[in-house]
Amino acid sequence: MPLHLRAGPGDVAPIALLAGDPARTIRLAGALEGARLYNENRGLVGYTGQHHGRPVSVQTTGMGGPSAAIVVEELADLGVRTVIRLGTCGAIAPSVAVLDLVIATAAVGADGTTRQYTGGEPFAPVADFAVTRALFESGESVSRPVHAGLLVSQDAFYRQPESWEAWRRRGVLAVEMEAAAIFTVALQRGLRAGTACLVVDRVDDRSSWASDDAIAEATADLIELGLAAVERLR
């Protein structure tokens, strides 16, 4: 049994949807049939249920790369083969608006966890192509704009770096905290991994933060996107 996810053989499905926020995990579990709690240790709530007859797990990662990496490592030990993060992000590119959805094709590892996994050497944490394609094709059915491209993963949520403009020039769409670490662990453990995020603000305008009601409504589309992608994956 893993140290943090107190689950055993057969408790977790081969495919898992990941959320940083346990409240989002609980909401994801509510979209499954027969969801059963398999972990609540350390607040990392996890459930396994069915979606159209297919076993699916939903698992909290907590905030940031270190916690997300631990969770993905332990999910791999429990037999998970595909992970899809359904999270939130802040827009960097002018073309990306608050409450849009962003699907990551890759994530710049500007976080400590990714650097530690790679020894600080150059590395490209990319998403799995099949998972990314399933997310993007599923995005055609949701009622808001969907973008696909590059994220940057950083550790310091409240830092306002002068580098936003540099990331913008490099074609980065949005910033979040976990995707690079998740992709890095997945690549090293032989898992398929993808990420789709709801944009909740713009990094250059903290007053742009979406209201709780707007985020809750848009999260329904994020969940729909993730579950539709699960249906497309085999």
C-alpha cells in the first residue's frame, strides 16, 4: 500500500482524472455511477466509479508539483496507466480569455519538482498525443472556446514575475503549477498523461479573477470535456 494513497489492488481504475482541489474531485465523483471512496488520507480524496460502464478513478493531487508528483507516482504503483489533470490556470496569451479552456500540448518546467526529476538538465515535458487529441476532439462539444498549446508550470502562486512578457513572446498560453511535474513523472513511469485547464484569471490583471459562480458553471464544461475524453481513449 502506498504511503499517501491508502488504497490496495483493484481500488483504482486504469484511468484517473486528477484535480488539485478536493472539492472538484468530489464534484467529479458525482458525475460517475456508483462512486466509492478509496482514500481520504492527507485530504487526498479519491473515488472510483463507472462512466458509461467503464471504471474511472478521480483523485486529488493537492496544490503544486511536489504533491502532484507523489500522487502520480503512487497511482502508477496502484496500476493506473492514464492520468488526465482537470485544473485551473491563469491566462498569459492575449488570445486566451477568462473562462476559456486550455489543453496542454506540453508544459515548461519552471518548477522545482521537474528540475529535480531531470537533474536540472534540458527536458521537454510533453503531454501524451492520444490523450491530447481526445481532449481536443472532445472540446468541440463544449460551449466555450478551447485552446491547445504550451503551459508554464511555476511554484510561487503569488509571485508577479517580470517574465510574463517573455513567456508571452515564447508562445506560452497560460500558467499553472502541476502539469510539468505530472508530464515528467508520467514519461518516466510509462504513463499516458494530459491536462485541460479552466482559465480563472489573467496574470497581468488580478482583478480579472472570475467569480465563484462563474467558475462553478464553467467547471461543468471542464468535467464534460474530461469525461468525453475518457470515452475516446482505449
